[in-house]
Amino acid sequence: MERLIYPQLVKWKSSLGRKPLLLKGARQTGKTWLLKEFGRREFRNLVYCNFEAEPLLHSLFAESLRPQAVLPKLSSFSGQEILPGETLLVLDEIQLSNNALNSLKYFCEEAPEYAVAAAGSLIGLKVSAPKSFPVGKVDLLDLYPMTLREFLSAIGEERLRELVEDPAVRPLDELFHARLTDALRTYYVVGGMPEAVSLFASHRSAEKARAVQLTILNAYAMDFVKHVPPPDIPKVAAIWESIPRHLAHEHKRFVFSALAKSARARDYENALQWLIDASLVHRCRGVEHVEVPLTAFTDPDAFKVYALDVGLLGALARLSPDTVIQGDELFSTFHGAFVENYVAQQLVAIQPQIDRDLHYWRSESRKAEVDFLVMVNGRVIPLEVKAGINPRSKSLSTYGERHRPPLLVRSTLLNLRHDGAVLNIPLYAIESLPAYLLRRLDKEDEGSKRLD
């Protein structure tokens, strides 16, 4: 199972000034498998330590956090030598040991020749809390659920993945376009959680994938009880369970008052932030005045909340897999929610090619709204998302008239096409959006230079 982040791990291994690596990501996104695979492929040997499986491991860091004291103990525990440049030392579920987490500072300062990689569930909460981890002493990487490209590779559709990976300047043959559209619908159901994808690849059963998703949702619910401050547990659960309901609304904006009659933003903000720090949701902020940087012009009261994975969204909404794939009447009203969540998920995963922070545009009159604003080479590109094949978009036209962007982009189930100033990118190719945009913008820049 190939992950797109793997080359970044290889680059980290050989980078000058390498620091210990901290791999962040939600539970069940594949952090453990990825680090073990990386160690097996790229190093002479792998020393794997799991603080959840071996609760007494934390005692090895009780007396000293310095590498010269800790390394001999870890070597004795594993029965292997830990050699500079030849061994990958993996400290998994490191959030369970504050001493181990803070020892990374000393590995950075006193033993940079050792390759140390750490990971853990809810590690984002540790990173977001002050004085809880060695700031500036670790290299951070984020692991997300598998993208559509990774999904295609995992289910044996390498040729389809190649077609998406290397975007052509012309539409695909209708045969391949149809096959990719079908694969996209399947991805809406299976999503990108590695265990669900692996089970689907083996059995071609969406029901088996759904069973995995429900197990993951149960694990998240248990995390709420174990790790959320007690007063916020019902608030976190209420926000999490409300995501399908909010996305089913026409404008999909998150409204705290929809959680309870007396719900106020200040009472629920900490609960929402917990979900964000745990990497379980993505917040997409509204912008009225389009200026760079977008984060400086957001409306704090206007935002949408997307689930980390479109497959989990379907499980959370209790939609049957057949309903999603066949697109019957029950699913039609929720189709737009799936598509927007899918696009948000892919946009976040392809960072750092684009700005990871999600933004959308809405007019001051609230009568026009564009789903996403994408930053490419310092330029803001509007992206309108449509669930079907209807290419009309009054909001995108309104944005174009007001802000005169270098390009208008729409993503639908249509094949690649140009409608005047609008570039239509197929939904299945949204991961290749940076390549499409850079190619188109470069052509426009060359044309401008020739005119000058």
C-alpha cells in the first residue's frame, strides 16, 4: 500500500539538520504501518517501541531524558543495536509518555545522528498545548486518510491512477472518464481509512468497509470519553454527530445554535478546537474581502466543518453503501455534502502544494458563495464544486465580476473542458489541481509577456 507522503520520509532521512520526526494524524490513518514500512525499506534495522502495548516503557525515561542514558535501555528492551544512520528508532503512541516526548529535544541537540521517529493518536493535542512538547526541536509531518489516487493504487487500478496523476491538457477518453467516475463513487463509500480500503481491496465489499468505519467511529467516541475534559464531552460529541446535518443544509455553514437552543459559540469553541487539534475535522472559514493573506480577512462567525474522511461521513450519517453508490432519491439531497467533504479532504491532503487552510467566499449580501478559495503561487483562485454535471454557477460568475481572478475553476462530473473563462476539472482529478492551475497560469503569463 503506497502512501504519497513516503517521499517526504525519504527526504527527511537524508536532510541536513535533521531533527526527530513527529508524525501527526488521526487515529487509524496508518501512522504505525507507514513508519514500520519506512524502517524496513530504508534502514538496516528497525527498533519499534509502543508505549500503549508496553506501558512500562515510560520507566526507561524516568531517570534521564538524555540519549546516552536512554539508548542503551531501549537497545536492551528491543534486543537490537541502535546504530547512528542505520537504525530507525520508532516511538509509537508517544503521547502516553511526557518524558519520552520531551526526550526528543535532547535527541535533537545531543544525538542528531540517530534517526528517531515518533507518532501517536491525538498527538495533535499535545502539539497544540503549551509546554507539552519540544517546540522547534522536531520535524513535523501530517498523515491524512488515503486520497483518491492512493485508493486507486490500493485497489489495483494503477492505470487509472496514472491518468489522474499526470493530467493531460485534453479531456480523457470517455471510457476512462466513466471508469474514474465510477471509482469516485466507490471512494465516496469506502473513503480513505487504510483498514477500510485494504478490506475493500481484498473482498470488494462496501459492507465490510462500512463495518470497519463503524468500529473507527466507536473508537473516536471512546477517545471523547477518555481524553476530552469532562464538561466538554457532550459538546464534542454533539458537534461531531451534527456534521452530516450541517452539511445537508443548502449553505452548509456550521451554526452552534443548531446544536441546542441555548448553544453559544463561546461555550462550544473549545469543543470544536479539540476536534480540530485531534485531526478529526477540518474548518473552512468564510471570507468576504479577498486579499492575501486570506487568514487575515476571515469572518470568525462564518465557517463550515468537514469530517476528516468522506467514508466516515457516510457512516456517521448512517447512509447505506448501496444508497451512496447508486445515488437514489434518498441520497440526492445529501450528494452535495459528500462532494464538498471529498474536495476538502483532498485539498488538505495535497499540502504543501497549496495552502492547507481552507477558505470559502461569500458576498456581503450573502446571495453568492463559492465553495473554496485556493492559493497557488500567491494568487487566489476560486473553486466551485458541483455534485453532478450541471456546469452553471451564478456565484462563480459573480465572484469573477467582482474580483477579476486570473482563472475561474469549477469541478464537476464533467470531463476536462473550457467554458470561456471557466476551467472545468473533473472531480476525480482534484488532487492534480495544482498541476492544472500552474500549467494554465503559466500559459497566461507567457501570453501577457508576448503582448508586452
